[in-house]
Amino acid sequence: MDTSPKLLVVRNLTKAFVNDHAPKTVFSGIDFDLAERDSLAVVGPSGCGKTTLLLIIAGLLRADAGEVLLHGNRIVRPSSETALVLQHYGLFPWKTVAANITLGADIQQINISDTELMNVKRDLGIESLDALYPAQLSGGQRQRVALARAVLLRPSLLLLDEPFAAIDAITRERLQANLLALFRRRGFSMITVTHNIEEAVFLGRRIIVLDNKQKGIKTMIDNPQAGSTDFRNNPEFFERCLELRKILEDAG
Ligand SMILES: Nc1ncnc2c1ncn2[C@@H]1O[C@H](COP(=O)(O)OP(=O)(O)OP(=O)(O)O)[C@@H](O)[C@H]1O
Ligand SMILES: [Mg+2]
């Protein structure tokens, strides 16, 4: 029996949107949980409700039925225990990199020591960007700054919605490795929404496949090797990618 403490419990979650006066169910009966220091990837065809699910967990959107519990407390509004990273960075163009990195922590009055700041910047390879402005950065550098800002909020749960989608393949793999380094060092749990099969298999110790036909979870794959840096070179990595590809081909 699994007795590890649950950080997140999602029970019987249902959500519909009203379009043209008719409610359209996005998903219903979504059930899963996530332990401390654990990672989950969420994949599925466009429109199956991945972003909707993340926004409900973040407390930014209300479900129609079911509940989300974080450390046993029902989520009905954004929590300081959760941080969200989106595809398009959300940096303030008029602030320097240094100011962007500490902005969230400053607002939440979290005291960041110089050592903690240095460690995060080093894990992300952004030690020398402090004086620059977002417009002077590449997409990969901007997303590193956004990640630094999010983890300095010291979340228990980091939510990422297609965080590396706009980034070239090699830079993307480096960013995934950077994210893993932070995940191991800082001990948060994370949920990554992605369209990328390799990314899901590299980052998610469990992978949830959402489905447009069933309007819910089609499959949940256990992937316990995820989270080790050299998993990408392991034959099981390729087998798992193949397995996920087959499931996704049938999920549209
Ligand atoms: N605010 C809204 N009002 C009405 N319908 C919405 C709203 N937000 C999302 N939807 C609808 O809900 C469904 C799920 O949307 P969602 O953005 O969660 O999908 P997704 O899986 O993230 O898709 P993608 O992979 O393209 O990002 C879609 O049919 C979308 O049109
Ligand atoms: Mg989406």
C-alpha cells in the first residue's frame, strides 16, 4: 500500500463551459493525487482541458463539481504554496532580470538569502544576466528567469503549462535538465502540461493522458525512472515514449 503523504488530492473534478448557451463538458470525474517531491506530466490532444485542469489546481478557476485539496485544505483561491509557469514567460519588460527574478518573492515578503539566490541562478545558468532587460534575452533565457522567479516563491507545488513549447529542441532539453536539478535540490512537487512526448517521459514520474472522447483520464502510466538525469539514454526511455505515442494516437 502506498503510504507516502499526499501533497495534492484531486477528486471527481468536473468542468463545463457554456458556449452558445449550451454547456459543453471539458472533463468529468478526474481523480488523481500527487505525493511530496513527486512529479506528474499531463498530456493529451488540444482542447482536452489540460490548461483548464491546471488553472483549477492553481485556484484561478472554479470546478463545477469535485474538489482539489492541497495539504488537506480545499483550494478555492490562489495559494502561496503554488506557483505557475506559463509558456509566455510573464516577465516585466521595464524591469531588469535581477528585479524580475525576485519580484514575486518581494511581493510575498519572502526573504531570499544571497546563497539561495545564487544557487537558483547557478542551477539555471543565469548568473551573468542580472543587468539585462527581458527584450535583450533569448526565449530560453527568458524562460529560465521565469523559472527562477517561480521557484523562489518556495512553492510546494510548481505548475507548468507547456513551459518550453516555444524553445528549440536542444535548448529545451537543457531547460528540462535545469528544471530537474531544481526539483531535486528544492524538494517541490510539479505538474508539467506538455504536448511533447519525450518531455512528458523525461519529467513525469506518472503520466496522465487526457482524452477528448472520454472527457477524462484515458490512461495513467507509471514512469518511476523519470527524474534521473541520464534516463534519456536508457532503453526504457524509448520504450516508454513509444507506449505513450501509441496511446496518444488513439486519444484524439
Ligand atoms: N474561458 C473559457 N470559456 C469557454 N470555453 C473555454 C474557456 N477556456 C477553455 N474553454 C474550452 O475548454 C476546452 C479545453 O480548453 P483548454 O485550454 O483547457 O485545453 P488544452 O488541453 O489546454 O488545449 P491546448 O493543448 O490547445 O492548450 C476547449 O474546448 C476550450 O475551447
Ligand atoms: Mg492549454
